[in-house]
Amino acid sequence: MQALLGVLFHSIGGIAAGSFYMPYLKVKGWAWESYWMVGGIVSWLILPPLAAWITVPGFAEIILASSNQILFFTFIMGILWGVGGLSYGLGIRYLGMSLGSSVVLGFCAAFGALVPSIYYNINPTEGKVSFTDMLGATGGQLVLLGVFICLTGIAIAGKAGMMKEDELSDEEKKKTVAEFNLLKGLIIAVLSGILSSFFSFGIEAGKSMADAAVAAGFDPLYQNNVTFVVILWGGLTSNFIWTTILSLRNKSYRDFTNKSTPTSRNLLLASLAGSIWYFQFFFYGMGESKLGNGASSWILHMSTIILTANLWGIYRKEWKGVATKTKWTIAGGIAIIILSVVLVGIGNSM
């Protein structure tokens, strides 16, 4: 029953994560950095402490009682994840929901499985699995096989993107992805996939805060909401700095006072997108508390997002007009990525 609830919570979180960008696509007349900043303030500044206050009323005392080292590393993981989240938005902007999410999250799943083990090879920690340990264990070998298959799936998805670029005119591509740019999008997606995996490392770095919440008598289901405050404020920091730079450079801060755009509607849509994005973390934390396995939780979360984002991609007709071979190529790449995610999850559970 606990595992079933864990899967259910992760599925809800994954659906939220795969859907959050849809309201952004309805924003009219604003620069990307304008609506991304509004959504970020809602999802990273306002909602994390609000949710923590509702579910773990003593969250502030727990954070203040934590060591500077724990807070520092959790916050830094949040900053790095924030860069990944920032580039995730850019990846979707240039590649679309389907291709962008598949490439970003495929890399995210692969690096999320590998990076911790490499770190523990350099800095051995009792109870933690190193890369050498993975090589010598069946579960670890299955994880590595899954990572290899994942990279193969990403290469196939990228190939489908190149086929799409060759087959469609610029005008046709921009009907569904207004700023389609394969090369720029793939570079950003790789960066995003690597850095987005640092969210799971942030949860690990701040685990003592979650444990303290449980020890204080709060519901274990919401224990990660304490850690999320620190991680997401780290993400807010990197995103706020970059969007402010863009806003000043492009003078897009004028968007908020531009009477020729639907300001109230744009604010509502951006806030909705930010709220939906936050709920992925809220339900991720609930799912992780039920499954009790951070790595497997992360993989399950990734696979649900990939599926959801690609369903939205189909809904938005992002592959309309391409040859049947191209459609089968992207479908095959996505299927391989999902298979790899399942293999990594099984390997981690072993």
C-alpha cells in the first residue's frame, strides 16, 4: 500500500511537472524572462514556505537549528538545480514540449543516477554506493546499462529533431514552436539535464532537516517540505539573477507597465504556471517519503514527466507535417528513454 501511494504521488507530481509550461505558452506580448520571473517568484519564493508552514509549522526552527554546512550545501545544490531549471525552460522554448523534455529529462535521469556514485568514489561515505561498487554489483551494472540505453534514446530523439528541421520550413516549425532552434536547444537541453539532477542531491544534502521534522512529531509524509524551502530558494537565486540581467539588457521590465498587453491575464497565467511547477515538488516529497528510495523516486518522477510532456507535444501538434519515418523515430527515441529510466529504477532498487 505504501509503494502504491508513492507511485500515485509521484505520478501526480510528474503530471504537474510535465504540464507547468502550458500556461506560459498562453502569455501574450511579454518577453520570456518576464513571465519566467513571475512564475519563479510564485514557485520558489512564496509557495515553499507557505506549504511548509501549513504541513510542518515548526519548519523555520528546524532550518535555523541546522548546521551552516548542511544549509550551505543544500542551498548550493538548489542554485545549481536552478540553473538547470532555467535552461529547462529555454530548452522547451527552442525545441518544444516533446523533444525538449525528452532530451532534458533523459540526461537528468542518467546523470542523477551516475553523479552521486562518482562523488562517493572520490569521497567514500559509509552506507553510500560508489561507482566502483556499482561496477561490481548486478544492480549497479543494470543502472549503467540503463544510462547507456538512455543516451542511445536521446541520440535517436535528437536525430528525429534533425529530420524535422530538414523536412519543415521555418514557417511550419514556428507554428507550434515559435523560436525553434535545434542546435541551440540541444546544447541548452544537455546543460539542463545535467544540472537539473542536482535537485535530488539537494534532498540528500538536506536529509537531516527532513529527519528533524519527523523527530519533532510532524507527519513524515510532508518531511521534505522543510528541505524544499532551502533548495528552492537556492533555485530562486540563480533564476532571479539571470532574469534580472535579461530584463535590464532587453529593457523587458517595461512589460509590467505596458498597457498594450493583457497584464492581469499574463500575471495570472505566469502565477498558475509557477504554482503547477511547485506542486511537482510537493507531491515528489510525498512520494519519496512513501517509497523510501531517493534514486528510484527520482527515476519514477522523470519517466512520468517525459510521458506527460510528450502527450502535450502531441496535443500541440509539434510533429504535425513531418514524414511517418520521423514520427516513428521520435516515438522510438522516447520509448527507449522511458525503458532506460525503468532499468535505472530497477537497478537502484537492487
